[in-house]
Amino acid sequence: MRLFLILGLLFLKTTVYGQFTIGVKIGGIAFHQQPVSPNYYKWSIDKNGRFVGFAGFSITAGYRFNPFIGVKVIQTILPYDCAGKFSGITHIGVDFHDDIIGIKNERHQLSASFGPLFY
């Protein structure tokens, strides 16, 4: 029962209809571009240590100017990052939406945010 409750909370999403959105994300997977030793990361998913899981949560806020572009602010708290250390990340960026490439889906939305990360 506890597993179903945790999975339900992981995939719970609340959407505010309109141009302003608020979201919460829990957990994730990190990808390391440079070769690393898998012995450094206790949550390594593959044997090379490139894909590593982490536990944390993010609070996101975004504003959509039009169907194609917007801005997004993300604050992430990681009690356990890839190396098992406490970390915090702030992201402010330009948010591009899936309408740019012609994907039309009312239930799901794809977006990519580009901008600096502050650790």
C-alpha cells in the first residue's frame, strides 16, 4: 500500500489553466557526459556510472507568452545528489514548447528550458 501511495505522489500533477503554471517534481536521473568511476556514485544505474539516480524535489513556475515560448524558474533541493551529498540548484530560463515543432496534444506537453544553472 505504501508503494502505491509513493508512486501516486510521484506522478501527481496539478495544472493551473491559463498561461501561468506551477509544478512539483520528485526524484530524477542524471547523465554525466565525461567518464566517471561508478564507485563514486552509490546510485549508479549503469556499470559505467554515466546514468545516476538522485533523490530530491523541484518547484517550478512558468509563464507562457504565446503558444511557442515562455519563461521558467526552477528551484531544486537535493538531500541526496548523485554522490550522496546535499545540493541545491536554481534555474532561470527561456522555455520552448512543443507547438514550435507542430506537436498538438491536449493531455501532454513537451517543453525544453534553456538558461543558466546556479549551484
